[in-house]
Amino acid sequence: MKKPLVSVIVPVYRVEDYLDDCLQSLVGQTYRNLEILLIDDGSPDRCPELCDAWTRRDSRIKVIHTENHGVSHARNVGLDQATGDYIGFVDSDDWVEPDYYENMVMALRQMDAEVCGAGYTREDPDGPHVILRRGQAKVYARDEILLEIFGQNVPKLLGWELWDKLFCRELVTKVRLDEHIAIGEDELFFWQAMKGMKHFAYQPTYGYHYRMREGSAMHSGLTDKSLTFCRANEQIFADAGRENGALRNVLWERYAWDTITAARGWLVLGADEHRQEIKRAQNFLRKNFLRMQRLPNLSLCRRLCTIYLLLPFPICKALRFLVKKSND
């Protein structure tokens, strides 16, 4: 029986020092039936040249050169071009273990699941670390794994990141990443893809190696762009009413936590420029104040911040130096 084709989507931008390691780990996979899609996102360094050179070394590699529109656009281009039975994502400064895809394809087929999650190893300057909770391989029902992923418990069994998972094609063919969201776009994509899932294969190999780098999108500090995660959470929260009680509560808790974080961020960046967003957050906090005070693990600082955000907008604006101080 012919093995299923796995399409691996690799956005490429400013990673000339890491790209060869990433691609060597992919072409060296024990699972050979791969389609490796390199999406050159208008990278200004030597990445376009390196990508073209790799196509001459391995016929499974295809390169699409585009103008710079960001990682979400690059992944969407990859989704449009992918022909595989399964779809995976790899960041071009990371790498994977030799049996990474073989293990996940085997788990998907043996457990009759639509998604496989393997976990990841975080590569810090002081060495590798597994920050996830270790569990036993098993198949999860949709709501069961979503409670694990979106819940507030730490350490988590798995996160919502795309790159330590493998998806059946049918789940992602009609889903695309929102290119207007800079942070959290993959979380929203994952949520939307999971709507049609029934079974999730958990196969904890931690065979994906996530490289921690200064200057990456996740570690570039507080900016207007970094607060676009709120748009993702708003769309996820809008679906909460259609979920069962336990999952609905988990999504509400997540949205409540992030609303406090976002409101503080908008005040720091500029109260007048973000007046509408801050007022929308204030309205949510006022309607849900008592429920928020019962949130698990809500720190004293966040409790005080919630009370502060109940004040009229002009007073919040006048006292925003208190928020700046608490963020320092």
C-alpha cells in the first residue's frame, strides 16, 4: 500500500544561518514520501539562493518566491500549493528529529485520528528543555484535548502551536490564517481547523526543536502588532456559545485573562489612540466583574488592575502611569 503524502510548509525569511539545518532535518526523514514547500517570503538575505540550491539537491523540495507579506501569507501560499494527504508546518529556523513524521503518520493511522500532536523541545541558549507536561500516548476526543490546550492549567500537555502537529488535509483545506493578525493567528487557525475534528492522536516524542531567538515575533516586546492577539481571541470567544459547558467556561476564562492583558497594553501604548478597544474591554470587565474575581490563580496585581479598569475612561487615562509602573 502506498504511503500517504505529507506536505511540509516552511515559510522562509531572514534565516540564512539556520535554513540548511532545518532542511537537512527534513530531507533526512525516515518517512520519505514528503512534499517540502519552501515559501520564500521576499527574504532580503541569501535565503532565496539557498532555497533554489536545495531544489537541485532533492526533488521533493519546491520553492515559491513571493514578496514580503509575513508568515501568515507564506503559510497560506503553502496551503494553496500543498497536495499531501497530511499537512505539517515547520519554521525555517527550527529542526525535527529523523523519525518525526514517521511517528506521527503511524499514530494517525493506528489511532484513526485527524490530527496528531507530538509536543516540542525548546532550544534555549543554555540547552534543550521540554516545558510541556509529559503524558502517555493516547487518542483524545475533540473536547477533551481542547480543554487541555485552551485551559489555564500549567504545565500544559500540548499547546495550540501548529509546528508540533500533523493535520489531515480535510481539516485545513478550507481554513486560512488571518493575515491581519500578527500574534495569535496560528492559535485562531488551529481553533478553526479543530471544529471538524473528532479524534486527536497524542504521540509525545517532542521531536520538534523550537529555537528561541531574540528578535522573533514572540519576543519583540509590547507593540500595536503584538496586541493583535486580541482579534484572534475575540473570534474564538465568539464561538464559545456553541460549545459544551466545560469548554465554554475554559474559553470564557481565556478571554477574560487576555482582556485584562490587552487593556493594560493599550493604556501603555496610548489611551487616546486605543480608546475604543479600551472601552470595549472595560464594558466586558464591568459586566463580568464578580465572575472574574473567582478566576483561579488571579494574582493580586491583576485583581487590582481589574478594579482600576472599572473606572471611567478619563480617570483610567489620567492614572495610566500606574499601569506603566506595574508593567516595568
